Amino acid sequence: MKSIRTLFMFTAAVMMLMLAACGGGVQEMEASSQGKEVQAGLGGENKEAKGASSKRPIKVSFWHSMGGAAGEAVDKMVADFNEQQDDIFVEAVYQGSYDESLNKLRSSFGTKDGPTIVQVYEIGSRFMIDSGMIQPIQKFIDAENYDLSQLEENILAYYTFDGELYSMPFNSSNPILYYNKDMFREAGLDPERPPRTYSEVEETARILTKDGKYGVSFALYGWFMEQFHANAGAEYVDNGNGRHALAETSLVDGEAGVKTMEWWKRMIDEGTALNLGRRTSDTRAAFAAGQVAMTLDSTAGVRGYVDAVGGKFEVGTGFLPRLDGAEGGGVIIGGASLWMLNDRPEEEQQAAWEFMKFLASPEQQAYWHVSTGYFPITKAAYDLDLVKENAREFPQFVTAVEQLHASEINTATQGAVMGVFPEARQIVETAMEEIVNGAKSPQDALSAAAAEITEKIRQYNSTVN
């Protein structure tokens, strides 16, 4: 492998472009901050004889990108861990957006100022693997025969490469359809039967569009295009979505992508879909105001949607719509995971592993879920009263869990892996804008995007073996 420095020099330009505009980081952080803080004293056994040991605790530096209620939840979980034992002290440090955190990581690696654990968004996985900075957590899993069957298979699948789990899943989500049940009832539609296919969405939007209100509005968000591909069972890049070998070619201009954008553009042209640009915050506001009947957003935003609506109407949730006739698909996990750095001493890495296991415990995952809206990564969390009570208060969460479990695990639903994913996402969003604005046809815009992404991939791959 060429030097880490060479790889960093190439990726620096990519990451700097993303500081203010990357879909994954910004959108996920917006969604996570929708939750309300939940009072809980959870997480592990009672601490015994605090202060009995005179040994200096091992310090673990944990860099994260969670703001708002999610950041408060992180602080609470870290405090619980530190309170229950004396051997390890975890210091949680907010580093801004995912992209800002990665930029700081590059400059701090190999120095005493770097972290032991860093939270990285899912589309940064290929970069982290190629960086030479990380210690795959499979080492610790194998050493103690840690039982991975207690964790959600669909979530593990995203972060597993070549049969090894490289990082610990943390904040996980996927996209769902949000819809206004009251508008469905008023239009004579069954409020318990949201549309499941493109054609059903199109027909439902026609019925709901009236009196200055629109049937649907989707943000021009690259994450949605990735999800629509996976839901159709289609890969986003070649070589098994970049999981059998380094991706070389973008497949965004294939049948799944073209048909998706033809459908999207057709609804806009018919006046049944409202184009509000790239930000889900804008479509969320339009939905909460009753201006549009259906929209797409992260499962992490469920409580935020309900709170924003404020009881003005009943919020329904449905599966992400899929291409008619598609089989073998499902949704991809979004969010981020926790990566361990290999420039830390062995005892510090072991301490970091202990903290990761604590975060994955059912009690902590239950607290994390109800505080933020992200999925529990641990199956047993769903059996706890805290989660059950939350599901009764917010039944919209049930749809998200059912969709996660209904998704088949294959290379399409594991998600694409490429070192230039943040930049590729913006290239796709530009193509989406060109399509809905009528500047280019779906095929022409996506073919140009695929060519540009493929060249970016080639440049990236030239920096690694």
C-alpha cells in the first residue's frame, strides 16, 4: 500500500468539499437532534467500592459528531460508564460534523492528541479501511469469543468486510415514508395502507393533490438514490458493490436509477410532487405544515415529525417505496459506527473495546433508541419496558423496525463501498437537480454522473493497492 500520507492528500480535497454540504452527515445529525432527552439511570451493574483502587484509570478519548439531544445522550452514556467502574475513564469530545471530525483525525493521527475511538459515518468506511489508521474490532471479538448473534444482522452486514467486523455499529437508521393519515381519509384512501411501489405512490399523489396541496415531496438527497437502488435489488457500484474487490465503476445510470428519476420527474411535471431542493428539513417543514401529504426521511426523525406536527394531524409511516416488479431488495443502514485507532497502546485499545461493549448492551441501546430515534443495534433492547413503552407512544417506530427486518441481506442491501462516497453523493444530487429542473434527461444526467464518479474512483484507487 502506498503511504497513508498519499491517501490523505488525495482525500483532503474531497473532505473539504463536504464540510458544509455532505448529505449523510448533515441530514443524519439533523434527524438525530429531533429526539427529546429521556431520564434514565441505565447501563450495567452497580459500581462496587468506588475509589477502592489507587491505580490510575486508562483514559479513552472518544470523538463523536452527535449534537443536540443525541449529544446529550452520548454524555449520559459516557458518564454512566465512568461511574460504574474505576479502571477506565472515557472522555467524550464533540468534533463537529462527520467531515470536520475526519479532517481533524487526519491531522492528529500518530500524535498524543488523537482519539482512541472515532465515530465515522457509514459512507466513510472504505476510507477508514484504506487509511491504515484503524484496528478492526474483529481482533477483540475473536479473542473473547464475543457473541455477535446478539446484534442485528442487517446492521452488522454493512460494517462487515471480507468476513470481519471492522467497527462497532452505533447510530443506525434507514429511510421510511411519512404520510398524513388525515389527508388520506379525506381523499377516501385507506389510512392504514400507504403506497408500497412507485406506481402506487404516483397514483396516490394524484388523488391527494388538490386545493393547493401536493401529494408528495422528496428531498433531492443522494442517500435516497442509494436506497432506491438497494430497494430494487440493484448495486450502486461494480465488484459486488465494492465488497468483493475495490469498486471501479459507478452503476448509478443503470435501469434502477433511470427509472427512479423518470418516475420522480414525471410526478413533478404533473404537478403532484413539489420540488423543494436538497434538504430534508425543507420537506419536513412542508409536511408538518400540511402542504404535502407524503415525504421521505430517516427513521431517526420519527419523534421529530410527530412533535413538529403537534397533533394537527395523525402521522403515518410506511416502507420505502420500491420500483414496480423489483425483487430481492431492501433498505441500507445509514448513520455511523465506532472505529478504533491502531496508534494507541494495547491496553488503551482493550479499554476502548470494553466501552464499545458497554454501549452495545441492551440497557444502553434502549436508552439510546428512545433518546434519539436510532435503532437499537442489540436485539434484546426491544424486550425492555423502556423500548416497549416508547413504541406504544410512537407506533410509527414499528414500521421502521419491520422494514429493517424485512430487508434481505445481499450485496445490494449491504450498501456500496467506495473511497470517494461523500463526493459521489454530491455528484448524484447535482444530476438529480438537472433532471427535475429539465436541464438533462434522466439517462443523460445519470450517465454523466456515473462517468464523473468512475473517474473519481479511479483516482482514489490509484492511491491504494
